[in-house]
Amino acid sequence: MDTAVIPATMTAWLRADYGPAAGTTQQDVIVPRPGKDEVLLKVRATALAAGDVRLLLGDPQLARLAFGLRRPKQPIRGIDVAGTVVAVGEGVPRERIGDEVIVELNAGGGLAAFVAAPAARIVVRPDDVAPGLGRYCSAGARSCRCRSRSPGARSRRIGRSRHLHRAARRRPWC
């Protein structure tokens, strides 16, 4: 990892406990380091979806078993992310550095300047899909069809959600 480009701290929007968005604050936090089979992304765009809001509120309460009983394990929201790979962890080829990718994170972390993501979940963003649109394709990283706008281009299925596949076919960029 080239630490000359990666700062020690970053700005992130987070909420340390469950509750409405009004309690979300901007804070400086330590930049995560990619672990085994992970990459570090410099976030270019993040989409906030219904899942982010549900996790922010801790609703349904049954979800707290996985995401934290009294407070979220990951206080930074933002599941759908488009970004650039700036560092890789053990087990990930260095050739991935510089790739423009989209990813659906397990528990959030996208409302920050950098985020560590599992390498197995990232998908290279097509050149003709802008980062701002790529974040909506992060269902792109798992369950959307990301395709080129060029005529005759083939779409890639990534995941198994029929509902998202139907919705994706209606969007010209995903």
C-alpha cells in the first residue's frame, strides 16, 4: 500500500447510535486499512438507499442482531459506492490499483472519503457509466445488470435478484 497518497485520517458522516438522520455528524476518523482479500477505495460517489435508512434507524429490530444490538457496528452509512482502488490487501493482485469500481458494501461505510471493501464484491465500472450513476449500479456489484450504452453490447448479470434485474432493464445506464 502506498501510504504517501493515503492520509491517516478522513472526514466521514456517521451516527454512533440508532436514530433519525438529524443525529448524523461530520467527524474525522482513521482511514481503514485493507485486510486480507480487501481493497481500499477512494470514494467518488455514494447512493443512500432505503436499506441505509433502515439501518440508520435500527429497523427492523431483528436486524440489530447482525448489525449491532445497542449501536451500529459500522456507524458510517452508505452501502452503494463507486470509487477508485487505491490500495490492496493481502491476496489481492496489485494490478487492481487504479481500477474504477462499484460495490455494494455489507454494512455501510460509503459516507467517507475512503472505505475498505471485499475484493470479491467489487465490479469494474464500465467506462461509459459515470461514477455518479455507477453508485446506483451497486446493486451493480451484486444484483443489477451493468451494460455499455453502445449498440449490441452484452449485459452482465451479477447476482440473482429478479426484482432488481427488472428495475435495471428500465434504466438506460444500468
